[in-house]
Amino acid sequence: MTPNNTTVVSARLDREISHREAAELAQRMHGAALIAIAVRGDLLGVASHTRFTPYPALEIAGETFAEGLAEAGYKIRSWRSIEWLSGADATLRHADLEWLPLAA
């Protein structure tokens, strides 16, 4: 059964990232739990399913994001957001970002 809660993490990176590289990186970070990514220049957002409640889910999502970026040679310049959305509220809502669904 697929978890119905979502974590959304976004940050500005130390340099621009291509959509292709962002998709590959997000897939390595989240595998089958990956929902979507958003890329605009140096801004990267990743949405994924989670089975956890807010506290561990937010900590795990932030850690996974930071470690995955570091392994790929990126640094986080500034955090933009980190959110936990319940299944009933799981709409990706950053109006200035275009979320592109990705299937695992």
C-alpha cells in the first residue's frame, strides 16, 4: 500500500541544476516514493510519499535532501520550505514552481 502523506522540500542551491540531473538525483533519493520535482535555475523542489507522522517525516525528508545533494556535489544556499501534507491536503501549492510528476 502506498503511503498517502507527502513531504515537500525545496531550497536554493549553490548553482543551477538541469531538469535531467534533478530527476535522476530525486529518483536516487526517493525511489518508488518519488512524486514530483520542480526545477527553476538554482531552485529545486522534491515531493515524495511518506508513511511517517510530521516530526520524523520532516527530519528524514530534510536529511535525505541535504545528503543526496551533497553526494552529487551541490550545496544548499538557503532552505525555501519543508512541509508535511496529509493525504487529504496533498496538493503541491507553490504557485511560482511548476511541479513535474515523475513515476518511479
